Amino acid sequence: MTSFGMSNVREAVENITVEFKTFVARQDERVKALEHQLANEREAREQMEVKLGRLPIMGPRPAGGIGGSQLASEYKAFGAYIRNGDDAELKTMRVGSDPDGGYLVPATMSASMTQKLFDQSPIRQLARVEVFSVGDAWEEPVDNDDVQAEWVGELEARDETETAQLGMLRVPCDEMFVNYPLSQRLLEDADRDIGAWADGKIADRFARKEGEAFVTGNGIRKPRGFLAYPTSADADASRSWGTLQHVNSGAASTVTADGLRDLYWAMRSPYRAQAAWVMASSTANAVDKLKDGNGDYLWRNSSAAGVPPTLLGLPVAFDENMPGIGAGTLPIALADWKRAYLIVEKKIMTLLRDPFSAKPKVLLYARRRVGGAVANSEAIKLQLIAA
């Protein structure tokens, strides 16, 4: 090969090398740009997850859970505080302190606890829940009078219609607390996530106590349960506001198919469209066996996971705080719960570690404020076991 030919080959190889290096450099720049973009997207997603985790939970939990890494950090900080009184990590979270002592539960952990309350309390799942921060009670206007409307011709005079009389519903927020004793052996167990464990225990105690009050509470330093209201057999048009309607079961000591149908039709259609039954499992066992005149069961179980059974086409929720079947009891409620019952709560929850009052145990004192009351006495009906 001539020197001219070798020169051409060398030049071609050098050109290819330069082009390849240029290509590699461009690819490196593109990779770095993609990595930078992914890092920004990851940071934005994590910030959004934190924001989502700090929202009050008023409905079903998102599939991804609550809080993620933020919740884990808060559990860790509270675990250190519970285990040995180390509040250094709590202070960095800016959670603040309660005037009566203790620490405010961080928002993500509070949301997690609220979700546990939701999961365990049937009435909390069904009812309307309002969270507020100012004052000791929730107040809202109640319009229990119909505003009149009239027909009129195009040129006829318009007389004044009757003015609705507005009342005021006031639901006090009552204090509830848990004073949970912890053994030194439990606190010394380094393998246990004591923060998450305490969250679950406290939420379980709160859920059981408030769930009972939403059904049977007398309203004295606790929510007023819907079974604590006076009842009457009178229909909506002739019954005073705040008195619930009961419908007889049709038998002195048990439920009947006809009695359930009477209860179903006693509720007006605007409420019935969104209504759900509430009863204890023992009552459901009796209702499940009832048939209509054609021999068909009133009760329908769903084959789909997570879908509740239905009774006369309406969903059934189970609450073991409801009374069992017996003469004179009210074992079954049918309600448009979002309208019928109101739960109110303060968004602040506090936690205090007390290593002195019950030595050698350490007391974990948690407090929150919650209230409940019937908001619309026409939106709920009760089955009375009576002939």
C-alpha cells in the first residue's frame, strides 16, 4: 500500500475516533441530564408524599399507605422519647409542646392513628367527620323548617313566603385519654419499633372507647350516641326535631321480615338512597335467616372481597356496640349516616411520658378531644323489638 493510501486510512480512523468520542461525550451529557431530571422528580415526589401524609385522613387510606419515610422518622423519634425520654429528635420536628405538658403528636403519625380509628370504628366510617382547631365545640346552623314555594303567573304579585327558622347544632368536643403502662423489659427491647407499637395500642384504646360512645354515650363528658336520643313511633311530619322514629319489629321478642320492610319504607326516599344498616353480628345471624313470602332470603352476601352484604338492597355494617335482640331493645339502625350523625374532633393530639407515677413502670399518657351527636333526626330510623 502506498504512503498516500496509508495516510487516507489513518485519517479515516482518526475521524471515526473523533466522532466516537463526540458521540460518547454527548451520551454522557444525556445520561447526566436524565439523572438530574430523575433526581428532581424523586425529590418532588417525596415532598408530595410528605404533604399527602400530613393531610387529615377523612376517608379510606390511599393504597401506598400514609407518610412513608416521614412516618417512619416520627415513629423513631417517639420511640426514643418513650424508651428513654430522649426528646432531641422530637424537637427537630417542630411538633411543639402542649400547655398541659407533653408533646403534640406529629401530623403524619396523627394521621396514621386517625386512619386506625377509621378502620376500627364502623360509625366513624359511615358518619360525617369534621376536624376543627378553634374553640371547645363545633357549631353549625340547622334548618328544620321547610321554606315555602308558591306558583305564580307572569304578571301576578309575589307575596312573601314563610321564613325558615334556623336552629343551631352545638357538639362539644370532650376529652378522652389513655394512660398505658409500659414495662422496663418492653422498653429495653431494642428490636421492637416502640413508636409504631405505641401508635397501634393507643389507637386501639381510643377506637373502642369512642366507638361505644357513638352508639350509646349519654353525652355527659362524652359523645352522645344515637341510641341515647328519645324515640317515638310518630312519622317525620308529626315528630319533634331531635326525636328519632322507631318502628316495631312485629313480634314481642324477635325480628321479622315484615318489621324490617316497615323500617325500610319508614325512611323517606332522599335519605333511603344513601342509607346503610347497622347491627351487631348476633342480630345479623337472626336477620340472615329471614325470608319473604316467596321463600327468598332478604339478606344477600357478596362474593367480591371487601363488599359488604346487603339487606333489602342496602349495605350492612357490623357494630358490636349495638344491643342484641330482646324485648324492648333497639338492635337495628337504618340511616343516611352522613346526614344523620356528626363526629367532631380537634386536630391536636398530645403524648406525655411519665416515668415517676407508677415506678418501675413508665406510663404513656395520650389525650385527644372528640364529640358526636345526631345532626338530622329524620335521617335515622330504629327497629324496636315489640309486637
